[in-house]
Amino acid sequence: MPVVETERHGQIFVVRINRPERLNALGLEIRSLLADAWSEFHESSELEVGVFTGTGRAFCAGEDMKESVEAGSPYGGGRPPREDPFTAGMLDKPVICAVNGFAMGGGFALVDRTDLRVAVPEAIFEVSNAKRWLLGGYERGHCSALPHPIATEMALGFRFTAQRLYEVGFVNRIASSENLLPTAFEMANHLLTLPPASRVNTFQMMREIRPTVAPDLLRLADALRDHGAKGDLMESRRAFAEKRVPNFKGWDDPEDRYRAPTLASLK
């Protein structure tokens, strides 16, 4: 069975990650096949709405830790040879995410890239950057216009239920597993009833008015990502793969604990 499946239903294109035994983790093969699938959607003159889902108890568990540990790099097996128009933000067509289970780390990032979301009640969401890198996923909650305390909780790697994210406005619908795809298709079919120019123009506008991170804060984020012991990146992944408590160093020079970059220091 292919690890990424696609289906055409008239103008609706379904992309399904299909590696349930690994919780649909993002290894190089899956990333490459997703790039191919979304390129097909992007380039088609017949397809207008995408539906993104997974097989099994996870939508996507994020980075394939086993592959990263084997490669000896936090970037795993590397990047696909072909650019993915979905993750690159190049799609000019709406994508609905049907979250069938865990959406963790890079899996959460995939959900965040979609325009509309429907999730099963048992879905669990986590922005895992704070556990795997030297800076948490600060932009996720901010760019979704979530209240600052919620965005902070999200950036620090706390887990969220589907119900809670529905209540704060990150998820549009909650549906049982048997109604998950029918609900996503119902939303897709509604979009197809709209005048085509209205659908395209409205999604373009809604994407443009999403909050963004100011350039000076992006520079600060780059500096903070580099502030700390780089060995902790692989230690977090090895500990996860070995199912043990990580032994973090924190900083190569303990005094760096008190030298964190700030906006003022970067001017």
C-alpha cells in the first residue's frame, strides 16, 4: 500500500497519509510523496478543493524520530527533491483538514497550514518545537489569532484536545470518526456552490489578513534558535526513540543562560 494515497471526487482532491504503524510520521518518503500529491492538486485545472487526512489513530505524529536518529541529524533523511506547494504556501485553492487523530509537531504544522479544520473528539494536538529545538513554536497560536496565554501554552508544548481547540476557534467542526470525511466533504461541497471568483478571492483575502510575525521578531527568533547547546537537539530525539528521560545540557557555556538575545541586543 502506498504511504500517501490520493483520490479524486469530481473537483475534490483527497490526500491521505497512510502509514498508520508509524503514526503517519514525516519521513523523507512521505514528505516526497506529499510534495507530488500537492503538486498534482496545484497544477490541475479540474481540482478546486483539497481534503487532507490520515489513516489510523493519527493524522500525523510529526517528525520521524527513528529516521532522524538513524541519520544522526534533527533534519532526518533530508528534504524532498521537489518543493511542496502546500507547505510552501503556494496553493491558491482551499484545503480542509480532516484530523482523524494525533496531530503533533510537524503534523500540527500541517493542520495549521490548512484553511478549515474538522476533527474527531479524540484527536490530540501538540506544537512540539519546544521539546525538539531551542525555541518553541511561538508563531502557531499567534498567527491563528489565539489569546496570548493560549498561544504561550501552545508554544511550550502543552497538549490540547480537539474540543478545547474548537472552543478557542482553531478547529471549525467536531465530528465522530464515521462522520469525519462526510463533514469535510459537506464543507467542500459548500465551497463549490460559491461563484468561483468569490471562492478564490475570499480565500486569498482571508489568508492575507492572518496575523504575521514582525520582521524584527523574526530576526530575534533566528537568534534564539541558535542560543543553546546544539547537542540537545539530537539528545531529545534519541531519548524519544529510546523511551527514556532526556539528559539535556542546556548551554555549552553555563553563563549563556543569562545572555539570551533580545530585541534591544540585536539593534
